[in-house]
Amino acid sequence: MAVSHEPVFAQAGRTVCATATAAKTTYNDIANAVLLCTGGADGSIFKSLSAMPLATVTASKLMLFHVDAAGTVVTLVDSVLMGAHTIAVTTATPISTFTGFSEIRLKAGEKLYVASGVALAGGISFTGQVEDF
């Protein structure tokens, strides 16, 4: 995007989703992490992220990683603890909300990945909100 003095507003919003099943035990790579979103052609703003277990889960560290457009620099951006929960038809599924950021600005091609510190065959569902320029 060319630099100007004109205000730039988000052109489109989107919901991004990913499901993590494998355990991630390293923090400087994307092994066992799942791609959540890629910055749009003119950049994007990542606004929020939450997660829900899709099966009975033990306490799990959930992570959000930023990867530069070249794919060489991986940074742990935020982490939350998902409490243990037994899935049943008589209980609500708890939502874990990431609160360590207000927004993340992504350049074109930059990526966000999500992961869980504990494997869960049924998966953990992540949902985020993105605005593209």
C-alpha cells in the first residue's frame, strides 16, 4: 500500500477459525501449531481470539504465535490457560479468551498460528476476528 496522508479504514471483516489437536512443546517454531490467518494484501488488524474444547479436556496452555512474512521469525504473542472441563449435554462449553493484546497489526503475508500445550484428539477450536485494509 502506498503511503499517503489520507485516512485508511478497514475494507472487510472476516472470521477466522482453526482446530488444534497436537501438543506443542516448543516456542520458537511452528511445529504442531495450526495456521489461523494471513495478513491481507494491504495489511490487516487482528482484533480478538477465543477458544473452546471440542472434547473433554485437561488443563491446557493455549498459545498465539506471530510469524513474519518470510517465515523465519516466530514470536509467542499471547497465552492463556484453558481449564479442565468434561463435555456433557448438560453443561455449557467454556470459552477461553485471549486478553494479552488489544489488536495485532499484520503486514501483507504475515501469519498468526495457534496451538495447545496438550494434545486433544477431539480438538480445540479457535475463533478470531480480522479486519482487512
